[in-house]
Amino acid sequence: MTGRLNVLLTALLVGCALSLVNAQYQARQLFIELERAQSLTRQLDIEWAQLQLDQSTLGKNSRIEAIARRDLNMVALTPDRTQYMEGGK
């Protein structure tokens, strides 16, 4: 009777130990996945900040005006060049 109880308790102890090892392995895998996700988050945050900086630089009025003057040969509007239309009723 005692021998059977010892075998049963030993099998139960081995089962618990294997379950613990499996749980630790899964916890490590989840931690690695979490670290990768946090690293990707940091990388995307840096990229987003860079894109916002690029957008603010490219959208400045002085840059847009310089490109319009250079590439499209546009000039600033003056009162001499303004044409007014009168509507006849």
C-alpha cells in the first residue's frame, strides 16, 4: 500500500514539475514577444515623430512660395495686376 502511494505521489510530483517547466517556457515566450512589440512600438514612435517633422518642414509657407516662384514662375499678386469684374444686372 505504501509503495503504491509513493509511486502515485512521485508521478503526481513529476507531472507538477513538468507543468511548471511548461508554464515557465510559455512565460518566457510571451515576455520575448512583449519585448519585440515594445521595441516595434518605440521604432514606430520615432518614425512617426520624423514624419511629423518632415510634414511641418515641407508644409511651410516660405518653402511653398519658393517652389511656386522657382518651378511654376509664379509671382506675388499686386494691386496693379488685379482685375476686377463688375456684374451687370
